[in-house]
Amino acid sequence: MGRMSELSLQIEELYEQGLSIQAIATELDIPLDWVQAALYDYDESIFDSMDGDEASGLASAGWGTDEDYGGGCDML
């Protein structure tokens, strides 16, 4: 694994541990924009795995789905 790949993994691990972007940059002694770029790529991969539709977003936020409330307008 290359140095940049290792650095990206270190950044992701520190981020998952709850360190701020500034704290990660300080801990690894690297520029802040390197951390931001690595986390942008990291976060983008998470968002790519979501379907992004309205119903799943509301369900994830705790608002439930149509099925939870008895369906849609076809029940009228």
C-alpha cells in the first residue's frame, strides 16, 4: 500500500474516533486541506451507497414510511 493510501486510512480511522478535522491535521502533521480532501472522498463513498429517495430519508430520520401509517391515498 502506498503512503497516500496509508495516510487516507489513518485519517478515516481518526475521524471515526471522533477527532475534528483540525485535530487530525495536527495529529498527523499534515495540511488541513489534505484532511478535508481525504474526508470528502470518504464521505462521498458513504453517500454513494444510499439510494437517496425521499421515503428512505424520512424513514432514516424516524418519520416512518407509508406502510407504517396505513398506506397512501389508495386507502381513502
